[in-house]
Amino acid sequence: DANILGICISNLEGAIIEANEAFLRMLQYSREDVVSRRLRWTDLTPAEWREQNERSVAELHSTGAFHPVEKEYFRKDGSRVPVLVGGALFEKSGNEGVVFALDLTERKRTEEALRRDEAWLAQAQRLSHTGTWVMHGITRRFLYWSDESYRIWGFDPLQGLPSREDMWGRIHPDDRERVWGLVQEA
């Protein structure tokens, strides 16, 4: 009843026997679709996710539950919704169980926006020949270096983050005091 999470009761053959409002809203189905037994998780699953379904059902048979997995469901209008699903049988050797589905649409949008922004930042750094790095304020250890920083400083990103000492070793001795002053000021 809380409708925070999509929940349905189904059997291993694919029939959805009951579903809460959050599940129905997520997939754009109605209570009538459930009552009429037209709603089946096997039909909700796109072909490329069916192998994952088979692994989850095998896990259900062997352990009585399956670990949460990311996949997609078809909505009633044919569009797709990314979800995180997990479930368990009511009885380990039984045929019916509960499936929990979390709508990942907003998370996926946010991840895509972040990937796009990161790509734009990397492109801007390449074009302007500027790089960024992040250093922990207390330990003074690097936490992050952009690809352009690696290129500018001549470090290999496959070798991991350079040490502060490695970086200072690349600054001309005559410039170290001035650079250190600027770092302290920042």
C-alpha cells in the first residue's frame, strides 16, 4: 500500500497475479489488466533480457530468491522502462513469489547527463589545453586527474594517479617556490 516500490506477485510461468499501484503506474497498466490475467512478466520483458530472466528463474529454483538485476520492461504503450528487479518465492519449492521493481528512469537520465557533461568537459579541456585534478586537502594525495592533465604533465593514466612528489619532480626547480605559494593560496 505504501507504493514506494513496484511490487507484484507472480508465478514462474509468467502470470502476474497481483500488483500494487506503483508497479501498474510504472508500466502504464490498470488493475483490470491484472484481474483479467493478461499481464505477464514474460511478455513485459524485451527479448534481449530473456536470458537474464532464465538465470533469475534458475536462481529462484536453487535458492528461493534472486539477486537484484538491472533490466528493462515494456510499458503498455510499447516504450521501455529501466528497472532494478529482485524477488523471492513464498516457499523455496513453490511456484509463486514476489517481485520488487524499482524504476531507474530518473537515475538513467542523470547518469546520461553526467556522461554527456563529462564528455563536454573533456572536449573543452582538450581544445583549451587545460586539465583538472583534485587533491585531498588534508592528506595532499591526488584523488582525480583529467585525461588532459595526464597529457599535459606527461604521465601515463594506465599507471594510476601520480604522486605529489612525481608531479613536483616535473616542475622546474626555479619555479617550485612560486608554484607552492600559488597552491597554498588556492
